[in-house]
Amino acid sequence: MDILLLFKAAIMGIVEGVTEFLPISSTGHLIVASRVLQFPANIESTFAIFIQLGAILAVIVYFARDLVALLRQALPGNPGAGSAQRLALGVAIAFVPAGVIGFFFNDLIDAYLFQPATVGIALVVGAIVILLVERRSSPPTSRALEQVTLSQALLVGIAQVASLFPGVSRSAATIVGGLLAGLDRPTALRFSFYLSIPTMVIATIYALLKNLSSIQSDQIAAFGVGLVVSFIVALLVVRWFLGFVSRRTLKPFAWYRLGAGVIIIALALAGWL
């Protein structure tokens, strides 16, 4: 058993768990972390997909009670069935834009955009967008998930397309899209979490089916460690982030993105990443 590989897998799991649902780009951080750790290049992409599964399982577990209640409420004849059905339809609509574009262009994105320099640029641009959106003073029109309209859901889905560019962050794109569509910050975040379930589950399963054969028997333990660590850390981060956003803005994450992006660009230009 390769103890060093297990250690690297645990670190990568921590990075994934911390960054997946914060608006700072898990993909960007994993690209940089893999370079710093000198993670085996032959399993890097498959491993990243595998630990992403741990993060999405954390969201499903955290919101399990709410999701079951939503599905029960959506049954015809139940009180509030209309609003529950509209929310479920809204999540489905929001999934479509990124799902379709990602399906057709995923290989091109993997081939040309998964580089530290592009990640750094995306982090900086995303930071500026977040700061500009947080300066807006327009009052929100939707303060609960049940108030999210189908047109607002579609706008969030269109915004999610930007997250296909490594470094943008799916969380940042959907939350910012929600804010621009008229959702208040806590509602935009919860909708982002709900949208992450079909988006990440389908994308992860599809990617795993394509890459599962590349996993060697002596690497299974490392994959398991990464998944479990990612799950535990993500579960803690989801709970913390929901509380944070209910009280504060996204500006601290924007300033972090700006600093991290500048450093990554500088290191990439120097040839150190």
C-alpha cells in the first residue's frame, strides 16, 4: 500500500470538500493542488471525479429530509403541491443549459482550459463579478424556494453554463445568477444546492463510466480515502456556508478569489505551476 498516495488522496479530498460548494472553484483548486502535490497524472482526472461524488453525497445526506418532504408535497392532491412541483420543474429547467453544452463540449474544455493560468484568470474575473453584483441595491423578489419562478430558474441555469470554464465555480455562477434573477442570498444558495444534485450526479456518473476502467486495483484504497474525506469535509462546509450566507455577503470569497487568482497567474507565468 502506497502511504504517500493515501496522504495525497486525503489532502485532495479535503480540498474538494472545502471548495466544492464555496464560490471559489473546486476544479481550479484541485488543478493547482494536484500540481503542488505531484499527484499521479494518469489517475488525476478520474480521482477528481470520484471525490466529487463524495461531496455531492454530502449534499444529498444534508438535505435528505427536505428533499423527501418536497417529493411528498409534490404529489397531486397535497396542500402546496403546485409550488413544490414548480420548484422541482425549476431545478430541472435550470439543469438543461449547462447539461447540454457540457455534454457536447466537455472534451474540448478538458483539452484546452484545464490549465493553472486559465484558472487564475477565471478566479480574478469571477471575483470582480461577485463584487459588482454585491454592490447592487435592487430588492429581491423571491425570498423562499417556493417563490422561485420558472424564468428565474432558467436564468440561474444559463448562469451555470459559465461554470464549465475551470476556475469560475459552479457555486459562484449559480448564486450570482440567482442574485441577478431576483432571489435573496439565502434562497439563491439553497437553490444552488438543490441544482447541484442533478447536475453533479449526472455529470459524475457519466464521467465515471468513461474513466472507471483506468482505476488500478492498488489505487482503490486511495480513491476510497479521497471519497470519504471529501464527504465528511463537504458535510461540515455545507452547514457552515448556509449559516454564513444568511448573515453576510459573498465579498470575503471574492477577495480570496482575487488574491488566489493573482498568485496562480504569477506562478504559472514563472513556470512554477
